[in-house]
Amino acid sequence: MKLLRYGPAGAELPGVLDREGRVRDLSGHVADIGGDTLLPASLARLRDLQLDTLPLVAGTPQADLRLGPCVGGIGKFICIGLNYSDHAAESGLPVPPEPVVFSKWTSAVIGPDDKVAIPRGSLKTDWEVELGVVIGQGGSYIPEQDAIKHIAGYCVINDVSEREYQLERSGTWDKGKGCDTFGPTGPWLVTADEVADPHSLMMWLEVDGKRYQNGCTATMVYKVPYLISYLSRFMSLQPGDIISTGTPPGRRHGAKATGLSQSRTNHGTGH
């Protein structure tokens, strides 16, 4: 299934993409795409629905029908840095001995096509396509071999960053990563049963029709099951939490803010 949230910002309704690429309304069955809706039993009930019997939503998604972030009520937005061997190499940095962990504040979360607000004084706003992992079944100290069972699905994340704030000022990366609107999420949540191998997905990012990033999750250093197990040592993972798993090579690293603010950034994976 491709689960989504549609409608005005702050008033999104739950939906699902049908086989013809049209949105079907799920509000008669769930309140939102998030929280307990992402538990395994809830997803199983949604899979049993006949999509062609659900109300059809007018409009074309990402054209005249706005899609919001594909997960609502996100509790934690956890990010992993330098998690692709080819990205670390282009950055001139060694592969970290343990995952680099930082956070985006949930006020960063916006829909996939919403405008990114450039912070005042920014000169180095940047972008990165990433694979997002959405937790379904929560837990702590999750064994690596069981981690896949805790995934509700996958989505696309644009990890927008302000590189001066992140790298040239003292402190953690978070202040350059968590600015409002710095987390476009979606367009949809692809449930885990439809992704046979999360480590064989092509990823790309385009700005104004020019492709800047082209990579594959195969070069991920710390794989998805390990990341879930690792993070669950330090915090409980809960339904609707998002893990943004790092970016492939091709990030701009110091792009002028004006270039991003005036463009539409397209990003995706090979789901």
C-alpha cells in the first residue's frame, strides 16, 4: 500500500493511492496515518480493504491535490549522518565507527511539495535525498534480527540543511538541520511488505530539472536493521517515529540559499 495524507496543511485527511494513481479516502476507517494506525494489526486491516470501494478524492496528487507529510503526529525525527560510503568519500571524511545521530525538530516536517523557508541570513542552505524508515511496532533494545518486524514502511525525506549553522558554529549539527520546513516528507508511505529489499533502491534529487544526486541504498554503511537496533539502545522507538537513514553522494554542500528558495526540489527513490 501507498498510504498518504491529503488536503490543507494542518487539516490533512488519511488516504491511500489506488492502482490508477488516484487518491482514495480512508477517513472512514482510520483517523490519521500515524500512531496506532501504523501497528501491524492496523495495517493488516487496511490491506484487507477493497480500494475501489473507498471514496474517490477529486484531483491529481501533487498537481491540484496537495499531499501533506505522509505520517502525522510524528514523535521523533531521527537522522543518521555520513551513512553512505561514497558520500563519506566525497566529503573527505572517514566512515564513522558508529552511526552519527542527530535530530530534526518536528516543526521541520512539511509536505513533499510545500515551500521550504530559508532562514534569515542563510547563505548555505542545502538539500539531500534520503530513505525514511517509519516505525510501526515500537520497542527498546530491539534485536537486529527482529528489526524488520518493527517497520511500518518507507518514505522519501529531503534532509534540508543550513551548512554554516551545522558545521561552522559551535555545538551539535541539530541547529543547522531542524529549522522550520527543513523536513519535506513523502509523498507517501510505502508499506514494508511492498519493499523486498530496502538496500537496493535507487535514489535521486533534481533541482529545476537538473539532477544533482544519483545513488543507491546499496552503499549504505549501517543497514536499516542495524540502525533500528542501535537507536533502540538509547531511546524507545514508537509508532510513527521516522529514521532518516543518510544520503548518497552529490549533495551541494554550501549552495546559495536563493537558489533553493526559488526552485522546486524533486526527490525520490525507486519504490
